[in-house]
Amino acid sequence: MLSGVALQTFVDIEAGSAGVGIGKVLQVANALGVSFFVIPAAKRDRLRQQIAIAIDAE
């Protein structure tokens, strides 16, 4: 696998298995070209609005 994880790990991620560590999820996401970032919950709605405005402006 290009992501460096076993096929069973992909299956477990897809199934939402609680046994998959965040490190493996991030490793697979990185291999797929997906990025994540974390913000405080109190700022989530404002940031979503700002992102939506920026996307609409493109």
C-alpha cells in the first residue's frame, strides 16, 4: 500500500473501528492528500462562515 498501512487498517478506518489510532488515520489522510487542522470549538462556526465566504469568492 502506498500509505504504508495494512489493508485491514483501511477496512477498519472505513468501518469506523475504535481500535484505529489517530496516527494511522492521519497517515492514510496524508497519503490521500487530505489535511486536517484543529481549532477551538468556540471558534468553529465563525471559521466555517469565513471559509464558505472565501470559497464563494473564488
